[in-house]
Amino acid sequence: MDEVHWVLRLGEVTLKSKPVRRLFQSAMRRSMAKAEGRWGVRLRLSFGRDRALVRSDGPVDLVEQALAHQLGLVAVDRVRMLGDPNDLPGVAEAILNRHDARGTPRSFGVRCRRTGPVADWSSLSYAAALGTALIDADPSLSVNLSQPDWPVNVILRERSLEVVEHRLIGPGGLPVGAQGDVLAKVGDLNAMLSSFLIMRRGCRILPVEGSDEGLVERLRAWDASIGRRSRHHTHDGDNQNRPSWGCIGLSLDEAEPLAGRQSTAVKTTPLARLDPLLGWTDEEVDALLRHFDAPWRIPPDPDPEGWMTAVSDGFTEVLA
């Protein structure tokens, strides 16, 4: 059993029907398989009954940089296995040994989520017992369950205990390649960020002639298969390239000959011209660019409540 693994929070994907969810899971598998070569780490993705996991023997920082670029993930929890949950003194020592403020007066609060039946323990009773063990091991601690200086989040299972060491905020959206293809002339930063926002909605970007190769390469960090048309099954059962349904940085007349429509198609969808940055302020675009370049440090929504207030506080960095 791996000492460290990552629990994926899928968000919007989980709201889909079972067949669509399987489609999105397949898209995520393909995306992670392509990301392995770029980041130099192996990502072993598995979907269980109650959660999705990634296991890897690679360096933690590289694994998390790779996962931070996986569209469709709302959050990623780095989880460490602690062994027998009934060995409370041993568990408390293991948690404190990885906490660099041991001996410093600070508040803490234990939150426990039990998964499945566990003999003799409920979530609340285990959280209280673990809290007592932590205070016994480090008397400088004081309890504050509402706003602790040090939140301790654990997952209780029948034969093991896991501690959530770090939560990485993901880019959200849908897995890339799950929602068709969009043509894009990636000629400047705004076109690159517009393409990224469409990628967040599950679309694959097809850069056209005249795109800046350097900007396309930056987009490739989010989709190693950028530029490769997705495939679909026709009514006759043939497996064909899927025609593009939208365009960025092109007029409809320019995009139409590049859309890849089949002359024999029974049903076609009119091309849509997309401008996802319409209405964005310079500050919002700048914050999006910061997230685009360092998603493992800077969350996708720097000020999610800004529209409710008269003054925005700007973006917030979340350090790993």
C-alpha cells in the first residue's frame, strides 16, 4: 500500500448520468496518460465506489503540478496512510512529526470522516479521542473547532487511518476532449486565455494556421493532445473525426472551411463564434493568467465573492 496518494474531487462530473460519467472518466484517463510524459511522473488513476484516487512513486511536487493541470478536478487532497487507527498514541506521533510547529502554542481542531462501518468508533468519538491523544503528545495545543490555527482532517476506515496533508485547489470544469473541438487562432495572450476557458468546459482546441507556436505550447501543458481532432461514431457506426462546433479569433467565414464537416452528415450544428473573455476586466484577466501559469499555487477563482462587494480584494495565492 502506498504511503501517500491523492484523492480527486470531481465536482460537476459527478452530477452526470452514469454513461456520461464513464465518458468523462475515460477522457480523464487519456489526459493523465498523456500528462505522464510531459511531467515525468506516472499517474495511476483508479475510480472506486466512493472516490477517485491517483497513486504515484514520483516526487510529490511534480505529481501535484501534473494534477493541477487536469481539467475537471475541483480539488486534490494529498493523503498519507497512518496505519492502525486504534493505536492513538502512534497516530498522534505520526501526525505531529510531520507538523513543523510542534511545541508552539496554537489551536487545533480534528475533523474526522468515517468511510463505511468501523467497529467501536463514530466520526465524532474518534475525532475526540484523537484530539485527546494529540494534546497528550503536545500540551501546547488548545482546542478550537470553529477556526483552528491547525486543522487536522482525517479519514477513518475499517483497518486504516488517513490524514489529509494538503488540499490543492483544482481548475474545475470538465475533462478536456469530452465536449468536442473548437478552432482557435492563438495569436496573442487573450486568445490563449480564451482557448483555456473553452478547454475548461471540456473542449479540445485545434489551433489554426497563424497561431503562435509558443502560446500553443503553453496550452499544451493543459492538454497534451491539443490540435488532434476527437473522434465520434456516426449513425452508420463509422468512427470519424468529429467536426468542430465553434471558433475563437476567427470569423465564421474563415472557420467554416476548416470545421471538418462531413458532406454525408445527416445532422450538422451551425458554427458558433466564441469570445469567453468578453466583459472581463484587466485585473481579472491578469489573475487568470497567473493561475494559468502556476495552477498549483494560484486558484482559478481569485475572488469568488467579488461580485457581491463594491471592492474586490484581488487574487489570493495558495502556497503548497
